[in-house]
Amino acid sequence: MVVATQSSKSVEELCINSIRFLAIEAIEKAKSGHPGLPMGAAPMAFVLWDKFMKFNPKNTKWFNRDRFVLSAGHGSMLQYALMYLAGFDSVSIEDIQQFRQWGSSTAGHPENFVTDGIEVTTGPLGQGIANGVGLALAEAHLAAKFNKPDATIVDHYTYVILGDGCNMEGISGEAASFAGHQGLGKLIALYDDNHISIDGSTDVAFTEDVSQRFESYGWHVLHVEDGNTDLEAISKAIEEAKSVTDKPTMIKVTTTIGYGAPNKQDTAGIHGAALGADEIKLTRENLGWTYEPFEVPDEALNHMRKAVERGASQEEEWNKALADYKAKYADEGAEFERYLSGKLPDGWADVLPSYTPEDKALATRKHSETCLNKLAPVLPELIGGSADLTHSNLTELKGYGDFQKGAYQNRNVHFGVREHAMGAICNGMSLHRSGLIPYGATFLIFTDYMRAAIRLSALSEVGAIWVMTHDSIGQGEDGPTHQPIETIASLRAIPNLTVYRPADGNEVSAAYKVAIAKAKNNESTLMAFSRQGLPNLKGSSIEKATKGGYILSCGFAPEELDIILIGTGSELQLCAGAAEKLIAEGKKVRVVSMPSWEVFEAQDEAYQDSVLPKVAGKRLSVEAGTSFGWEKYVGFEGGSVSIERFGASAPGAICLEKFGFSVDNVVAKAKEVIG
Amino acid sequence: MVVATQSSKSVEELCINSIRFLAIEAIEKAKSGHPGLPMGAAPMAFVLWDKFMKFNPKNTKWFNRDRFVLSAGHGSMLQYALMYLAGFDSVSIEDIQQFRQWGSSTAGHPENFVTDGIEVTTGPLGQGIANGVGLALAEAHLAAKFNKPDATIVDHYTYVILGDGCNMEGISGEAASFAGHQGLGKLIALYDDNHISIDGSTDVAFTEDVSQRFESYGWHVLHVEDGNTDLEAISKAIEEAKSVTDKPTMIKVTTTIGYGAPNKQDTAGIHGAALGADEIKLTRENLGWTYEPFEVPDEALNHMRKAVERGASQEEEWNKALADYKAKYADEGAEFERYLSGKLPDGWADVLPSYTPEDKALATRKHSETCLNKLAPVLPELIGGSADLTHSNLTELKGYGDFQKGAYQNRNVHFGVREHAMGAICNGMSLHRSGLIPYGATFLIFTDYMRAAIRLSALSEVGAIWVMTHDSIGQGEDGPTHQPIETIASLRAIPNLTVYRPADGNEVSAAYKVAIAKAKNNESTLMAFSRQGLPNLKGSSIEKATKGGYILSCGFAPEELDIILIGTGSELQLCAGAAEKLIAEGKKVRVVSMPSWEVFEAQDEAYQDSVLPKVAGKRLSVEAGTSFGWEKYVGFEGGSVSIERFGASAPGAICLEKFGFSVDNVVAKAKEVIG
């Protein structure tokens, strides 16, 4: 492709080339990064940020800003260049010079927890567009909830730039299908159609008709044929996209990857590697760029910095609208402000029920349903649902309606059988940072389908709640494809994620108490609930279970203990039963409930030692899953009643019995450990 | 919907109703299962099995059979009913009466490792259709490789029944996009379009135009409007599908879920629960069914059992064709038979290179590339590729061309950025059971995107090789979204999966030696390779590393050891360096390399104890990832140099240094443990 020489440099061209060369030079200096996308997508990004995006660079937290997501996160320099040019304090020219270096604000991929003004963390492909669906869902919900015919306080767009990689990932298809179904009209995705991915031309693996696919999802689809130079067409397309409010819009913008680099543009070679001095020189000549590395022409900087003033006035206008709103609608205004504050209403946790052993044995998923429904009225910001297992996961907020097109104020979201998108959509809802507490539910085993999104919830300071049911072989007949064995261990291994596996009603209430508080603190919690009924145990309490691990029963001093039985979830009752038998035989036994390793390990050392005293080294863990990781509590001297193979299809009680989850077997294993 | 009373019962109707009532009664007896799909999909399944499917019920291993996949695996009774009626020995009427019971051949979901004649394990939605793509890919590859203009020995279709759930999952979209790109014309998917999923009508979450979507992928799309009764239309559609050989076909078959149950059909209530006695009675009346539970009218059984004779003669015909082929093409015939035998050629492992410390330091991904390319000529059954990271994963088999439409004989598969489908496609290739050794590659972190497929490889006796590179924070600048921390632990936790993290060239060769042998034994191995260069270590060897764990260096008796340093992968060199320093200071140190926990633990106890003697209780693990699980080797007295948080974006060497992966820090931590 021949790149036209720029004879007259309009300010637009200067801005666009500023973006390109900031990216080129930062990547060159770092000797690492992805110049192809920033160079090709600079025109669409410039038009979007310059003519359409509503934001205040000096107040990145302004609620009513448009949200921008670079789903093709490897093109991070595009976003950093835009942020620097637009006047964000978090990205200075020095920061850009420190691209991809230790401690800089310009990490390899956009990270919301590192760089103020970035909405969501991208890089793992397809997550960003699904986060965008979550952001748009949050906006739609809050708009339906708070806006009044005569007063609008929630009104922004969500813009996403995604690439071929994002579009190949299944998660993006799931999210797009959901968004189309829901008609999220204020979601606008710009697809950087550059027909190159890492392996070369998309001809080698990706020849589908993406536009037709988005049409099949119910999206409004547009095409800008020359995304390299036709700024007018980009602008018109975004305008048209904004005008269609009952469908999300996908604008396919055909571009040239690495636009302007005479030898490397339109090749995979420019996707993910620095250009090198020679090609930079040629690119400069080709684009008529005479500025020093990291130098931005004043004209361009002045033009783009108008965003500061523009944003301030947009925010001011909104502040007035909010003041008017509060004057007219005091209660709603106060509630809106509470949402934004991230604060929980006083006394919210008082609704969580407590239980005694006399209360009916119920599945913990049933207790979870109770908690969700007790919390629903006091926490109107609780919103979520299941990946098509609502009545198995028991996650319906009764009386709060289905979130659907025309009923966005409702709070039960039907995600469909789209676990991965559900995860990323919940992440987006939380990262809307408007106080919403999203939850997503499926069978525990299917966390495998959404693991990348769960990991991102832990990494990127999301406050979501993952409600997972059917948490062991106790789920029964569905068999090994549906029975978690290694699942809980693999989730406990994720940094920053709190995992709870409660044993009874009190422990479920405790799990919710912790999870809600953590959600408001931008931390995510995953809860694993049983399918089968479980007794309410003597010795459990909400308060104790909020410590993560505690003594369920013990009548002996630490130094005289023969063994500590440590159980979680449905197996804690076996520990209690075994302890009874062992004590009757003269053994000195303590039972410890350990619903959450992470929460237990966050307690002070004295407390931890009071529960698991160092002097009491003989321990047996009992959990219907792998022993992987339990060695940390049971050591070389201890043991585990566990499962080290896949499960089997049979009624749950039979499975548990066959795999050794009986009081008698726990007694026998305990005796082996005692020796 | 009014169901027409069957006044005259054709044999077809009897067969179809036999399927329905076997499902109804088996599920009723088990009080567990999913009758809705078998009842609605019985007509299409009957037509397919009766008129089209080529198979020999008495020889389920016959190579040239058509492959059948019930991607909507919850409808397993459909498949068991078909198998019983068609005369498979693995499913008797007694087996059907034991549906979903401990030890039966009729598990909750179809399981190839339990029930002879089932091709792949389904249940987790979307996997089956992606497995089907792998089966069709295997057929296309073998056909291109072995068939001659005058002699055809590879020639079968792959049929898949999938439902709304499968179609909502992202993995199915990835796989379908890939299949459309590749033009896999002998793949025929019947989509049971019953507009019901667990949460109710698909109207609540799934209103996309599925047919249009498949068209966008390049599929041939057909529609049977009345899949309940129009057998002729089903038949014509399958015929038309077979005739289009350059595109896969999706036949949307509109049906009524739970067809025939007057109160429950067309509702979510019949999706996943037994009908109950009352509704069964009404269904019997409605469908004019007067037979006892589990009774099949002779006419129906005799009709469907014709499959036995038909299959025998189809196989006989093929056996003749194979004999002719072997007569004409002795070498190819012998190779084909070796493929089917699952045997490796003599001396294959001799090509794996060994190294000495004088050899150049290289990234283990680079050694992996060498192994793949050494193996490629001696193992022509090795076929695979990367999810669009070919030149980062270094997985190209050089000189063996790209697998593409018109070039199916080639062996480099471009999966696109579709990790999850890649996993399931590789599973399907292996489960074609024709000797192929599939491999799939991406960055280690993105195993999170394909975890469900990796789990299924371990569960369902797949022999695949997962080639994962960029295995730690050492990957550097891409930052925490791309840096595995908990990833290796979470993979080690999966039963039946062998994980290797080699430290140098010899260990990479060992990993391939083990992985290839395991693949032929229908076991999967995941290998984690470094991005960065690593020295070849003194004391490593292929032979030792094939034991999973071994003594890299030790000049001391077990009882005098001060500490054992246990390292894997890129950190083993730190252990070696630290041991040198510690020994210089008078400490007695052993260095153990532990590239594969699973393989080490499969050695006899004496060997294990010789490496990690019980008397030497002070141990330090060194691995650039979480310590989760390492407690099993280091116990209460030991320690770990590990990472218990997410990574950071910076050059890899800086990341490793900042996170404590230096000889000096290993020395310091070792001293702490020694105390």
C-alpha cells in the first residue's frame, strides 16, 4: 500500500501522528510492545476522543463520563498516548518514556489498578468487550433506576476498541450475543479490522464475516471502509451509532496495521515488536514527521488538551443537573450518592439469618438463596444472576424482576449459558464504580469456563461475588464432568481471591457478610455451596465463621490433643460425628471448621495459633475434593480424607460413601494419623 | 401444541417412540436425568442412525465408521437408547435400567471411557461440537494423507447433535468459525432448536439468529421446520448436507422439547427432571404407547437391529478396500496400520537431543521447538499448532506446511485466537483414535481460557500434548495479565494430567519423551516452557528427568544434609548457584530437580525416598509461582521462594530480581530454613 505524503498537515493529522509516534518511540525505547494497533487505530481513536468522548481528565472519577475500553489491550500505547495528550495527570511524557518499566504508570497492558483513568484491565483478549457490556449494562440499569422524566443524571456511552484477536475469542461472541439480546444501545464497539494477527494474515485462520455475525446477534452494524484517512466517515459512523439507541453498534473500521511504516505496515511483523531505527526513520519520512522522539507539536497538544476545559464544563453541567435532581428527588438523590460513595447502608448485615442445630437441614445453596433474598431489599445495588441455572443455583432475587430490554431497572440478569462472558460482564459492572455489587452463578465445575474472568476480578480490584453451587461429588448423577475435584484448590490458588465453602446456615450468612463487605472494598469472593442438605452444626456461628477458620468443638488443651480434624462445607459434619466417636473411645479431639483459608490466614498469628496450635501437629483434613494444598495445614504427620481421581455418576450419597466420606472412614483415617 | 394421535403406527414411529419411552422410563427410575432432549430429538436421531450413519455395533473400533457426538450431553439417554436399539453390546436393557447408577455403563453424561462405542465425553456444553471439529479435522487429514486416486480408505462423516446451550457457549462459536474457515465438509451438525433452556424460553437470553451466525462462519445452513414429525424433511436435509463437501453443514431442526408430554412439553420443566407417573401416563396416552416400561416392540427392535448386519457388511466392504490398498500401496498401508495400532516407530526417541553445560543457554521454548522438529519426521502422526502465537510458542513443524482447505495433508494447524476450541479440537483429534498425536499451544497463562478442555483431556483418556510457553513472571513486560502465578499449581491439581516444567535442554527432551509415550497411552501432558534463556545444567540428563524428580547434585549422605533445595524450570539454576555458595560456607546441601510432580510420584517409594529422604526434613522449594501445594514436599519445617501476589510489567530479569529470584535470596531463605 502506498501511503500518501501529507502535504498540508491539518491539526487532526498532527494529533493522529502524535499518537503514532508516541507509541513508536515508547515501544522503541522499551524494546517491547505493540506498535501496529496504535498506528492503525490512531485515526478512529483520535476522532472518538476528540469529537465524542465525554470525560474530565482532571477528574477521572466523574460518574457520568463515557467509558472507554481498549479491548485490544496489547495496543496500550494508544491509550497512554491519548491520555497524555488529553491531559490526564496519571500519564506524563516521562511516564510514556518509562513504558513497560518497573513501577511505571504505563504498564504493558492497560491496568485500572495501576493507572488512574483506565476503566478496566485488558490484555487477555475478548475480556474488554465483555467488560464493556457490563459497563453498558450498569449504565442502563442505573439510568432506568434513577433517571426521571424531568431529570437525567445517568447518561453516558461505553466505547470499545477491539481487534481481530478479540473477535476470535469465544468470550466476545458470548458477550456480543448477550448485548444484542439486551439491546444495549449505548454500547459502541469500533472493530479495528486490520486483517492481521500474530500468525500473519487473518486469511490463515479467520475468514468469517464478522459484520454478518454481529448482525445475527441483533447489533446495528456499520462499516468505515477507509479507517486510515477518512476521518469524516469515522465521525459519521459514530454519530449514527449514537443515534441508534435500541441496539448496540459495531463499527467495522478497516485499517492498515502499522499504518505509515513503509516496509512493515500491513504485516504481522509490526504487530508486536518495535520498529527499529531504520524503519522509524522511513516512517518519519513517509509521514512527514520531523519532531524529536517524545516531542509533540504544540498545535496538537493544545488541540487535544482542550479536553480539560471541555471535560470540566461537561462535569459542571452534570453537577448542576445532579443538584437539581437532588432538590426535586431528595430520597433518590441521597440513594444515588450512597451508591457512588461505595458505602453500605447501616445495619445491612443484620438481615442475615442465624441458625441453631434444631433448624432444618438444608443445602447451603438454599441458605444462599435465603441470604440473597434477605439482602435484596436492603442492598438495592445487588444485581446479578446465573448462566442459565437460576433454579439450580437458587439465585433469583424474588420480586425484583428480570433485567431485560425495556426493564433495565430489574435486577435478575439472565446471562444465558455464557459463563465466561458472565464473569467479564460482572467485572465490568463492578468497575463501573457506581456501587453496584454484581454476582454471577453457575455450577462450581464451570468456573473452568470463566476462570480467566475470575482471575481478572481478583487482579483488577473488582468487587464481585461468584455464587457456585453443586460443589462436590455430592452433586451426584451428573457424573465426573460435573463434579469438582480440583476446582476449589485451583481457585484457592488465585491471589487476592477469597474462597468460602460454608458448612451450614450460619457459615453461609458469614460468607455473605464477608463477601458483601469485600465487594464494597473492591475485592471478589467465590462461594461454593452444596447441592445436598446439610445439618446446622453445634458450635457454628456467623461471627466465628467470619474469621475464616475457627474451633467448632474442643474440650481439650492444645498440648493434650491427639488430633485436629479440619473440615469444610459438607464434610464438617463428618468431622463432628467422627470426633464424637473418637472422644467416646478416649481420644482427645478438636474439630476446626475452615470455610475460608484466605480469611483465616488474614487473622493475626495469635488467633491462627489458637485454632491450629503448633503443639498439636497431628491433623486430618476432610474435604470432598483433592488434598492439593491441604499439606500446609496437615504437614508431613497429618493426612487427608480427599479424592485424588475424577468422580463418578451415581446418586450423591452413594458417591460420597464410595469415595470414603463417612464418619466411619474419617474415624479410621484419624486413627491412622494418631498412630 | 396439540400432538396428533398416532392412528397407524409406522415402524419409524415405533422406533422413535421406543427411544422416547426408554429415556422417559430410565430417567423416571433414576429420578434423575434430562428427558426433554431425547423426546424432542428422537426423530432426527432416528433418521440419522437408521438411514445415514455408517457403523458396526459389534465392532465399535472399526476405523471408517461415521463419528457421532451428542454435544448436548445431558440428553445422554438419547444416545443410550440408540445404542441399545442398534445392538451395541455395551448398552443392554439392564444397563438402561441402571441409568446414572454407580458402576453402570449408562452414566449421567456420555463418557467414552465408560461406555464402549461412545466417541467423546460430553456434558460441559459446547465441548462436543468442538470435539466434532477435531474428529472431522482428523478425517480430513488422514484422507488427504492416505487416500489415493484409485483407493479410498479414509472416508467418513462426523455428525453432531447440539442444542441451544451448546450454541450459547463461546467455545462452539470458536470451533464453528474454525470449521467454516477450514471448510470441513464432512462435518454435519444437527441443531436441536427447541427454544427452551433451563431458565425457560430462550427468549430470556438467547434471541440471536443462529443460522445467520453459522452462515457468517462460512457454513452451509439448512432448516427443517418440523423436526417433530417430518422425517422426510430431516432425511432430505442430511442428504443435502452430505452432498456439500466444501463446507460444514448446520441443519437447524426445529423441535418441541419433551415432545409428547401434554403438560410439560415445550417448557423448561421437562428439560432436566423426570416426568413423574402422572405425566408419563398422559404421555403414553398421547403417543398411543401401550408397552411396559423398558419394553420395546419387536418390530422396532428388529428394524433398528438391522444396523448389526448393515454395519458388518459395511465394515467387510471396507476391509476389502483396505486389503486392495495394502496390495497396491504396501508402505502407506503399513504406515496406516501402524497409525491405527497406536504404536510408536522403533527408535523414535533417539532423535531427542541431549546437552552438556557447554551448550548454549537457550529458552526451554526454543528446546521445545527443536524437539518438535526432530520428532516431526519420525512421528508423522504429530499434528498441531498454536492459538495464533506460533512464533512465540515456537511450535511450527518446519517444512510440513499449513493445514488449510485444499492442503489437509499438512500438519501445522492455525487455530486462531481460540484457545478453548483448540483444546477441544485436539481432544477430538486424539479421540478419533487413529494414532494422531495432537498438540496445542499458547501462553501458559491462557490455559485459563481452555481449562475445561484440558480437564476433559485428563478425564476422557485423550492423548494430547499442551505446549505452554512464557511460564512465569520471567516473561516480563506484558505484565500481570500475562504472567502465570497460580497457573502451574492449578494445573498440577487436575487428576490424570501430567505437568512438566523443564529446566534445560535435557529436561525438555525428557518431557517430550514422556509426553509422546503418554499420548500413545491416551494420557495428556502439559509442558511449561520459559520465554527466557536458561543454561544447561551440570547433573541434568534425559534419563534422570524422565523420572519426574531427581538429584541434580549432592555430595552428602541423607542424614547429614542441612537442606534440600528443590527447583523447577528456570529456578533450578538458582538452586544450583545457591548450593555452591552454601557448600562453600560449609553447609551440606542437595539440589533436587522436580520437573514433574506426577511422574515423580509415580516412581516407587524407594526411589522417591532416595531423592527426598525422610531423614532430611529441611527443604526449600524455589519456583517462580505460588507455593500453593509445595507444602507437600517442604512440610512445616521448610520454606518456599515463591510469589504470593500477582506479577508486574517490567523486563523479565527485573521482575525475577524484584520478586526474589536470585541466588542471593535463595541462599538467604535457605539459611532461614536451616535456622
